[in-house]
Amino acid sequence: MLQTWITNGTDRPFYVRRTVTLAERPCSAAARVCGLGQFNLYINGRKVGDHVLDPAWSDYRKAVYYVTFDILPYLREGENEILAEVGNGWYITDEEGGYFFHFPPFMPPNPNPYRPFGKELVFAFEADITLADGTRVTLASDETWQTAPHPVQHANCFGSEVADGRLRQPSAWTPAKVSADGARLSSLLREQTFPPVRVTETLEGRFLHSTNGQAVYDFGRNTSGLLTFRVRGKAGQAVHARPAEKLAPDGTPDQMAKNWMPIDVCETYIIAEDDVWETFSLTFTYCAGRYVGIDAAPEDLADVRLLAITSAWQQAGTFTCDDERLNQIHDMIVHTVEANMLGVHTDCPTIERFAWQEPNHLMAPSIFYTKNGKELWRKFLADCRDAQHTADDRFVDFAGQAFCPGDGLVPSQAPCYIPNVLPVPGMGSFYDIIAWGSTIILGTRWHYLFYGDKSILEENYESGLRYFRYLQTKTDENGFISHGLGDWGNPDSLYARENVETALLYADAVTLAYFAEELDRPDDAAALKEEAERIRRHYNDVLLVPDADGHWCYRCFEKRAEGLVMTQACEALPLFWGMVPEDKTADVTAAFYRTLTEAGAFRAGEVGLPYIIQTAARCGWNELILAFITRTEHPSYYAFVLAGETTLGEYWEDNPRSHCHDMMGHILEWFYNTVGGIRPEAPGFARVSVKPWMPSSMNHLHVTYETPHGLIRVDGHREDGEPVFEITVPEGITVV
């Protein structure tokens, strides 16, 4: 299986080709292909498949994905040319080719920078071809293949690419070399069975104006995509295109990330001939934004387009109603998810483009209601397992000494290409964070609940248990977990680390106990339940206190010197996870309500927010939720819509650092499980409750969700002012 890897011996993009003569047209043909970092395959001049940016990103020390193609439609009797193009990706990323992420000045210099995974870009191919007479032809990459330089001279994984049109016709073909990395790479191969990245939509650029030498175009929506345009000019002229999420006051694309740095992504095309229309298209990377400024006169540009791409193209649910505010919020978040789902789940497609893990459990139900995440999440969880540390893993600390993160740690990013393993003074760890690493446990929980496939528990249980045992070594002198980021993104900087992170430790314990029961491991289940109860007792002994009127509530431990401080997250998490003693639940619920009404908004970060929304919904406070999400000022989802945003911002603010961040899109879950009323009550929706709710602002509602058993449909309207629902549930599902 892909035993021989070939190369041109450099870290620059290249073509590789081979011809094969077939005595007759074949009756079956399949190829297994990989090019690192990214590749495209062509046969007889036609691109094979509808994928782009194959293969998906991975930790190339642990896993390398290959792609299987049906190549029968592309082959013919006689001579056939097989050609591939290979570019950098993250395998050997090109830091000289444009913007590359660097940590900001408030963080110490990172002693563990990005390191390439090899010395040269590589390609491997294997095909099994069967002719009509039964003859089998096997074709594999070896030294008989030829390589040539590619017109793409630089391919940067953050979106910059430099293509020289003068080199678009390959010449000077030379024999391929066998790569010394082949044996290692072959031992890491996995088939790419999850949804690939595809072009899902073509966004036409609308010309806005010319300013400062740039023709500026608006694609109408912020997204991730492959930029393409036609241009004419003089041979050797370099035409630069700069994408951005917003425009500066002078009308040019504004690439400055708020309080960060300029994201100076630039696509460059060098014109081949004088005054001839030529086409530029991104090949090995993707850009992101809503606008682009191109250094050319508008009359010398045509067909400026952004080909929107995503791995999340398999639809699962739909939501529409006659309250246009909710439709706009829904679509804004869905578009944000799509732009960040590209073989990995990125935080943003512009600044970092990293696979931060916390949305893979905090956002999982919201995304699963709208997109089929079954195989994508299986891959994301495999990334977590690949990234999980052993006792032998070593990095470098600020003094240049060896640093061991710890056996069982699941880092905050997976795959992680630039490991910031050391805590930032005064801020906590950005690498070792329970709300991020717990995806290996809580992300698995959501997958099992939505898809009912017990193999996901079997795949991740041992890794989850290893991670939990690691966490048990991390409790502080007060008996809490508190070393991470707490309620990250909280607009009041009330991170409540001890409260939030220890509640998640309890959640991990009870979830693993549930897994152990499902997997028939009674001894594990008993031990985990005992540990969960110990965590719960200590949590309540220290954090559950009476207020001035004698009513029970949870205090924010990190603010204990200031007296009794409550936050919405501090009250919601123990309520959600069932940590509150039964005789104090009414008091804590009242305290939670008080934190909401006194604030008049959701004042929470990404970690607390899903628990706050869902706990409020359980309490029946849905009109309050509606009022909060449709506020005209931040914090509010609708405030983003009113500001003209087409994707969700990173924080609750105008002009956020990133304008395409799905980490706080948790309200989608509420649209489906509360407004639509569709809730799983058993894994795989074997049992469901369907109890829709129509807010006072709504007269018509249509919600669908494709369960493993078929489509659930909810249609609502009003008769004499009262909501009436028609509910369709497929056979095989028990409604409770």
C-alpha cells in the first residue's frame, strides 16, 4: 500500500507524471494517492474527483491520509497520462511565502516553533486496473515517473500563494527520486473516509471601486475559498490580490486583526504574455474574507470569484421561520461553521487557522443539528488521540531545558503545528486546558448521543481515561482544576477557573463512568462514580455558600477576596451537570435567574455559554433567551447581524479580532432542541422528545433533522393566536 514515495528533491511545489498504455478500455480502475502536503490528480488532462486540498491535515508524525479514487471514467484505450501536482500545506510550510502566524508581543517568545515534517515534498500512487478480458494492470509510483517545477513558487498554509504564469507549461522533465522518508510515511497511512473539502458555491465578486491602486471587490459573504480571476497586463508584471474580512475607511481591504497584527495574506500572479487574458486560481492553499483588492485596473480584470469550500457539506437539519432575525442568526452561524470546517475544525480561517479543540464538544450539538458530523468528528477525535502525550514527549522551556507536558495530556490543538506548551504568566496555559482536552471525552459523548455508534466509545475510552488520570494530577492546593483559561471570552474577564474547570472535571468523570457502563466495564464505572462523587462533594463544600439573605448560590472562587461574586457560568454548570444538592437546587436556580436578569444579557464566554443557554431553556426561560440573542447591542448575536457581519465574530464586540469564529455559536442547539423541540433521549435518537416552542415573535416555523432512523419534521403555525404543530417522526423512533 503506497510503498514507494517519490519527490523532486526540494521543498517547492512540483509536477509528477507517468504515461501508461492500455490495450483496451478498462472495466474497473481504482487509485490510492497521497501527496504531501497537498495534491491534485489529473488523468488525460481532467481533474480526478471533486475534492480540493487533499489530503486532510494531520500530525504527519502519527498519521498520513491517502485518498482512494475511482479512475475508470478518466481512462481510455491507448496512451493515458497520469499527472499530479504537489504543494506544501503544513507538511513543509512555506514561511517565506506570505503571512505566517506568530505569537503576539504580550506572550513570551515561543521556544517550540513550527518544524517541518520532512526535507522534501513527496508523492505516492498505486492503481489497480482491470481490462475487459480480465487482464490486471498495476501501476505504482517509482523512478520511472518524471517531475518538473510547478508555476506555484510559494504555497503558504495561511493563504498566500505566488504563481508564475511564465512557467505554466511544464518543461525540463527529470526522473523522479525515491524519497528516504517513504518507509516512515507508509507505516502511518490511513484512508481518508470522512467528507473531503469540496467547492460548494461560487461567490461572484461585485466591483465596488478603485482606490490606492486596487480594484476592490465584494463577494457578499465572509467565507473560506479558492480565489480565482482573469487578468491581462504585461509579461513579468506581478499582480497582487489581498483578501480581507472588512474594509478600511479609505475603502481598501483592511487586513489588520484588532489588537493583534496585520494578516498580510497576498496572492500573487506573474503575467506570462503581453495583453493576453490569463487565469489565476489558488492551487495549494485557501484564502478567507469577504473582500479582495487586486493591484490592477478593473478593465484588466474579469471573473473575480471566490469558490467557497468546506468539509461540512453534508446537510443534517434545516431551520426557517417568519422571524427574520432568527433566520439571519442561524444562517450567520452555519456559514461560520462551514468556513472553519476544512479537514480540521479551525478557530478562524484568517489569523490562526489552528485546530483548537474546545468547539468539538461545546459546539458539537449545534453543529450536529445542522451538519452530518459523524465521520468528521471521528477524524477529529483521532487527531486528539494522535496528539495525546506520553511520558517520553519532550519540549523546550524558556531556559532551553527539557520540558515534559505529562503522560495522558490531550493538548488544546490537534493537530498542533506550533506548540505553545508553556503557561503564559498571568494568563494560564494555552496548551493544557481542560475545556479543550476534554473533547476526547465530551466530544465522544455528543457523537454517541447523536449517532448511536458504540464504536466511537471503543475508539476513545482508553484515551479519555488516560486524560482523566492526567487531570487528577493537576489539582491545585485548593483541590480544584484551575490552570487553564476558565470561561474564555467572558466579556467581564470573569474566567472563574476553579468553578468552570472543576465542573468539567466532574463532567469528565460522570461521562467516563457512563462509557464504562456502556462498554460493560463495571469496575471502572464504580471507581469513576466514586471519584465523581468526591469531586462533587469538595466542589459544594467550598463553592456552595449562602448569600446575604441565606439563599444558596455558587461563589466565584477566584473573586473570593471581593466577597460574594456570582457569574452566569458559575451557577449554570453545576445545574447542568447535576452537581447541586437536591435541597438547594431551587435556591441555585433562583440565583442563576438573578445573574441573567441583572445583566440583561448573556455575559459569558464560550465555555460557559452553552450550559447557560441550555440550563435557561430547561427552566423554561425561553422568552428571556430570545430577548438576549436579539439585543441590538453586544453581547448579542443579532448585534453582529446589524453590524453587517455575515459570519460570527470571535468576541462580543464590534470589529472583533476575527470576524469568522464559530466558538460561540451555541444558540444553534437551542433553535433545534427548544424552538424545534427535537431532543435525543437515547443514543442515536432511538428515543426522542419532540416538544416545539413558538415564541411570541413567530407565526410560522419549519424545522427538520435527519436522524440515523430518518427525518424528523416539525411544522408550526398559529390558529386563533395559538401555536399548532404538525410533527412527523419516522418508524424506528420512540417518542417520549
